Amino acid sequence: MFDFVRRHTRIMQFLLFLLIFPSFVLFGIDGYNRFREKGEAVAYVNGQEITQSEWDNAHRAQVERMRASMPNVDVKVFDSPQAKYSTLERLVRDRLLQAAASQLRLGASDQRLATELQQNPSIAALRRADGTLDMERYRQLLGSQGMTPESFENQVRVDLASRQVMAGVGVTSFAPAALADVTLNAFYEQRQVQIVRFAAADFVTKVSPSDEDLQAYYKAHADRFQSTERADVEYVLLDLAALQKGIAVPEAELKTYYEQNQSRLAALEERRVSHILIGADKSMPSAERDKARAKAQELLALVQQSPDKFADLARKNSQDPGSAAKGGDLDFFARGAMVKAFEDVAFSLKKGETSGVVETEFGFHIIRLTDIKQPKVKSFEEQRPSLEAEVRRQLAQRKFAEVAEQFTNMVYEQSDSLKPVAERLKLDVLTAKNLSREPAETATAPLNNPKLLAAVFSADSIEKKRNTEAVEVGANQLAAARVIQYSPARTLPLDEVKARVRQQWVAEQSAARARQEGIAKLAEWKANADTAKLPAALVISREQTQQQPSALVEAALRADAQKLPAWVGVDLGTSGYAVVKVEKIMSREGAAAQNRDRERAQYAQWWASAEGLAYYGLLKEKFKVEIKTPRL
């Protein structure tokens, strides 16, 4: 595989840039807005320039993302005029979407932003056991990417607005009413049925196999009683943890890092406030919101007249159930814990000061600052263990791409042993026994990786005992393995599997007896329905199956509506057989009309279609785009 990459560099660079969409919401989203030094303008979108430095930074960030996601690919592949120009076109497209969002006055509310951030797995991982966000780790995570919470959240807002531009066009397709009616009525149409089940389990005691029966069944189904192929292997794993073991951090570099990151490493300032809330959801009628605002203004006047009665007024009037009983006290919190409007006011007040009426999505607040907890900057010695771990991790990250290429080449070029690569890179050679093609439930990384297992059981690995290629088994993780001993699949002796043979024989024969009796009853009841003893009727549909098997539901709904009542026989496989009397149709009126607003196809698929590309062309015409001769 890696030989192909090296031989077809131009093809690979085109495919990678075409297939990998660059909108990473957390890592790199701020990459091409950093270090915006002035430079030559290489393009204009709606009168706004894209500078050479922005283009360079964007392409650099793109290459870094590629290297992080595919450490075994040579990044020189992306250092070409075509690759760089692709990055410029992406910048133009993003600016076009931003211009369209601005003209349409599209944006993202604080609530929508909060929802988006909660769904981000990298941020979700920073939540404590009680569900609150660890703000210090949040800032550290963003700081390691050259971002602040404010710049990151602003970029997420821009991204959400751009998605609305695409969604507004991408979901405007429609289905004709007649087609929608046919489709939805088929889903919601109901049938009244009576069902008699002939369960295979009821016939288990009526069948008993002889040794000859078991022997014949075993021979006829030998493929069911085979052991899986197995392999004992040795393997090596290259990851950041392995690299960190061999990295020593110089004292001078550690101190420099501490001095450069003091502001980020310091604890955050925390503020303690009390508030009085008059609830008013933004969906309320304007008249109701005006009443709530007036109520808050009245309370503010009382607070201003008697500041020492703030807590009493909060207990009697605040509509925040969590803090009203405590006199409105919200305890200490840092930036990022509250909605922006509330937070901005809280961090602008002086100790003991009371705000005016503050409007948020929850209603109207009166805020009083009661205390301030100043951050404490830990000394270098206090921070040393965490600093050393962080610097070592960063150094390992930088080193990984270089070592990954060496690892990949060595396991390929010296394919008869893993010891050379292990000795060169100071890796441990590990062993594992009884691996199969499918990962075991108890298997751990990297032995639960399907790609690595597929490489282990390849013909080259099994027959020639060569190393597998380097396989990416996780983020910044490469593994290679070598088969030590291989046991092919084989048919197990009857004595070992006799219990399984008997179980399967009994199951099949019981189902056959149930089917035979069911078919006989079906014929009898079709001839003389009065002899049938049927249970109470059920109403079923594809929407409401009443926990009936899908085969039974489909058979009942496919019965000829012009020949009701109808008798239907349904083979339920090893479960048995069922006879269904379909009595009448109960059509659900209005099903189609009530569900016309069903979910549309994902707008991203549309954006890549011919129509989406045409819309992109219209945007370029509407918002003047000029791409100057680029410096390649």
C-alpha cells in the first residue's frame, strides 16, 4: 500500500484533498485566523480580501490536520501548487457562505451554540462527574490549538450560520402529494387480524433423535461445526506513550514553557453573585415579556432603596428554584459557566455593586456581586510534574510523524522480524495467542482492530510469515504484527460437538412438526372457518406491529384487500408457524398529510450534487469574487 502511495504521489494528493472535508469544528477551525499579519491580497470576496498570509496559514493548518489524521503519509505530497490552490478555493467558498449568512441575517443564539458545544465529543470529555465543564482544561485544550474560548465560540457561531445557508437551499426539494400519500399510507395502513401460533417449542418433547440421525445431520452440515482459524502472533505498537518514555525535557525548555504559558496555567478568576430572576422565555408573547420586565424594574427600584434587603427580596420574588431559597446566591463560578449576557455583567461589576435589569434567554435578572476569588499563580516547582508531562507529550506529538515513517519503512523492508524496529525505536515486542479474524469481546487495542486482524490473516502473513504492514489502529498509533504459529479451520469431531448437533437437529425437527400442523390447520380452516378457534383480534400496521414478527406483519398487510376475510400462512423459521385471519382494513386517514414535514435528505449530500455546485456558482456571481494570480 505504501509503495503505491510513493509511486502515485500526484494521484494521492488529488484524492486526499478531494475526499477529506476540512471543516474540523474544534481542532484547526481557528488555524487560518491566527497570526493575521498583513500581506499581499490573493483574492477578494464581496470586497473583503484574503491575504497571502491567511492562505499560507490555512494551508499549513490543513497539512497539520492531514499529518495528525494520517501520520504514515508523507506530508510532502501536499506541498504542491495544486494542493495549495485547493486550499485557496476552500477559503473563497467559506467566505462566500459567511457573506450569504450575513446578508440573510443568519446567526446562532447562545442556546444553539451551547447545544453544539455539548455535542462536541472533545468538549464532552472535559465534563466532570457532576456534569459541569472543567473550564481550566477547556482553556488548556483550546490554548494548545492557539485559540481562546471567545475566538473558538465565535468561529462555531460562524460555522453554524454557514450551515444554515446550505440547509436553506438543500432541504427545499419536495415529493409530489400523490407519491407521499402512497408511501405513507402503506406505512400507516392497519389490518384487523386474528393469529394462531404453532410454536416449535411445543413440539420439542415429541422428537427424539437416534445416533444415526445425529451422524447423518453432522455429515450434512459439517460446515456448521468447524473451529475457527487461529494464530499466535508477536506485535509492536508505536504510540505517543512509547515515544514519551525516551524523551527527556531540558530544564531550560521547561522553564521557558512555564514563563510563556503562565496566564493559561493560572487558575481562573471566580466571582460569587446573587440574583433575582423573573422568568420570561423568549417564546412568550411580547405582552407577557413586557409584564415580566416591568416586574423586574419594580424589584430593582426596591433593591436600590434598600440594598441590604436584596436576599429577602430574592427569597420572596425570584423565580429561580435553585437559588431563591438561598437569597439568590449562585456561589462562585468562572467565565464560561453562565450564558454570555449574564456573565458579561457579573464580571463587569465591582464587589458589592448591583446591576440594572439584565435580559437573557431565561428572563430578566438583577445581579449583585458579593465576592471575588482572585486566581493564584502556582510556582514553577508546584507545576513541574504537570508541565513536564505536557511538554513531553507535545514533543512526542511532533516527533511521531518522523518516527512513524521510519517505523513503516522498517517493518516493510525487514519483513522477516520485528526485532530490528523494536530495537531501533526502543519498543517492546509483545505476544498474543489464539487470535481469530473477528476480534474477541475481551480483546483490547490494538488486537481488537479489524484492519490489523485482516493483515494478520492475509495470505502473505500466514504463508510466508512476513511482518504485516504498519496499520493505523488509532489516533497517533501504528502497529505491526507477525504470525508465529497458525492453526487453520477444521471440522471438529462429532464427540466434541454432539450436544450442538442434537440441539440443532431438535430445533429443525420441532419447527418442521409445527409447520406441518400449521399447514394442516390452515387448509382445514379455509375449507370450514366455523371449526377454527381463534383468539381476540389485534390491529396491526407497519408502524405498530404489536410485537409480531415482521414476516407475519408483512404477510397480513399484503393479503388481497378485495378478498377479505383472508387466511394466510406464515413460516416463522425455527420459531414455528402462524395462521393469520385477516378480517378488514382500517385505513388511517390523514396519515400522509400529517407527515409531509418528514426529515429531508442530509443537506451535505445535496451540497456535493450538481445542484449544490450550481448554487455555489450563483453565490460567486452574487458576491463578487476575484482571485488574483496566486503566488505558488
